[in-house]
Amino acid sequence: MRRIAISVAVSAMVLPLAGCGVLNAAGDDASASPTMGDQVTVGLLLPEKANTRYDKFDYPIIKSKVAELTHKKGKVEYANADADAGQQAEQMQRMIDEKVNVILLDAVDAHAIAPTVKKAKDAGIPVIAYDRLAEGPIQAYISFDNELVGEVQGRSLLERLGSGAGLSTKIVMMNGSPTDPNAKQFKEGALSELSGKVTIADSFDTKEWKPENAEANMTEAISRIGKDNIAAVYAANDGMAGGVIKALKNAGVTNLPPITGQDAELDAVQRILAGQQYMSVYKSYPDEAEAAAQMAVAKVQGKDIQFDALTQDRVDSPTDKQIPAKLVQVTALTKSKIKETVVEDGIYTVDQICTAPYKSACAAVGLR
């Protein structure tokens, strides 16, 4: 939040300079800083619908912020690929053909989309990787600190298991999609905490992050390990945590082991209250989405000082090094942290969380 505030302040200072042409940069290459007024068209490509965050938070927040930054003259062209990499490439090509000014890309398949990213660059359209680090000549990257996400999940499991945990403690890892570079970082972060302290009895890379695939994987793990021998489950996100819980319940487990998640989805927050899921990772979507909108508009308006202020981190992809980036921090969301995170940030109201089945659990943690 502090860095975003600084960036807005910088933006205010550089506007007069931009008006005088001081910030203008010529050239057809997308790495140059084109300048234009408020008639900005931002192409927004989001990857899936299984995770409800994209339609509920990311798109409307980015749309609102672009309108604010452009005095309601700019617009967002939005497409969701529904976990289909080929469809996303077609959507991106359509945006290139329609000559949008800048593209925010959350890739379904970070490697497969690289040729289309190159086409955008050749057409003079800068591409900013959003949430997932796409390959190819992207101009910048905005996401959460993904290894930290995994570390927080792994550390939370160990804290919940307590001092009795050891190499006889069996954990199942339900990782994300193998085509999502973030999933690899989550897993690496979790393993940095778990390796050598517990035993990873089974591990899955879950196709397309789908809860039903996680459920099938967990059913397989239960048959191999035994339902009473699983001490905890690392689930990389909340949707898959739901699938894991379903598989455990179907196997007759009534005393659920600690299960992680990520994204602070409403269902997950309620499961945490009910003691069915131990924790999630809260990521401030408003911070990420608003910063992405600021980066996109600053890039096409030639506000280089503002853009640089927003991208003070650096990351490497398999194809490019030292990519300007902004990495947003995250918070472990347990039962005691619900009020100070998703409620205080306006993600959910107490009424949305504390429906009839959860009223007593809400009262127990002071949610009224």
C-alpha cells in the first residue's frame, strides 16, 4: 500500500513534465515509452474461472482504476480463457489486431503464450505479465511474492503440527497446475519449509488447478497411504483445498487434518471458521490490481518516473532477465486473522461470511 501511495504522489509531480513533452520517448519498439492522452484501451487477459477471484475482484478493480486514472475516458477490453491456452492465444491475437494500447496478461500457459507476446511486441503493444510470469518479451511483471506464499503455507502447517512433527509425519502435497509458473514457486517455497522436517508421502501437480482433479488425486493418495496416516495436506489454493476435504470426507474422515489454501475465497474463509480448513493465504487483490492498472496506464502515457517507481523489484523468466517487477506481500489467514484482513479490507462483509451455519463460529472469534 505504501509503495502505491508513493507512486500516485510521483504521478502528480510528473504530470506537468509530461505535458511539456519531457517524458516523451519516440520509437516503434514496445520497450519505448509511447505517450498518449486518456483515450487508453487496456487489454486484460485472465486465465480461468475455477478461481472466483478473477471475475469478482481482479477485473472490476482494474476496470475501475483505469477509469479513475483516465478521467473515465479509458476502457478495459476483458477476456477470460477458462483454462484453455489455445483460446487465450486467440484472445490475445484479437486484441493485437484491434490495436489495444497495452495488454495485462495472466497466462494460462506461461511458455505457450510466448510467441503471441512476441507478436504484441512487434506490433508496438507492451505486455505486462499479471499474477503469473509469462515468457517472452514482457515489459514488466506484477504479482505477489510467490515463494513467500509457499513458505507461509509450509510454515503454518509446521506450526499447527507442533513440536511432535518429524520424519514419521506424513504430508500430502496438492500442488497447482504444471503449466503455471506460480505453482512451481509455491511448491518450492513450501518445500523450503517442509523438507527434512516431515515426510512428503505423496505429491501431485494438479491439472488446471481444478478442485475435481484435486479430489481425484487425494482419493488416490488416501488409497496408497491410508486415511489415518495423513497428518496434514498442503493444498496450494482454496479451490483444491475444497476438493481435498471432499475426498477425505468421502473416505470417512471426520477429524480432518490441517489443510492449507490460498486466495481467501469466501467458501474457504467459512471452512476456516468451521475448523475444516486450517488456513489460507490472503493476498490483497486491490493492491495488486490497482498497481497493475497504474503500471499499464503509466506505460502507454509515457510516465516513466511513475512506472519505474511501481517496478522497483526485478525477476527472471526462462526467456528474459532482470524484468522490472512489483512483488506484493501476503498474510497467513487463520481463524483469528479474518477480521483484520478480508473484513477490514472490504473483501467480504461480516454478513457475507457469517451466514446461518457459521454464526456461532463467527461469534467465537468476535465477528458480529
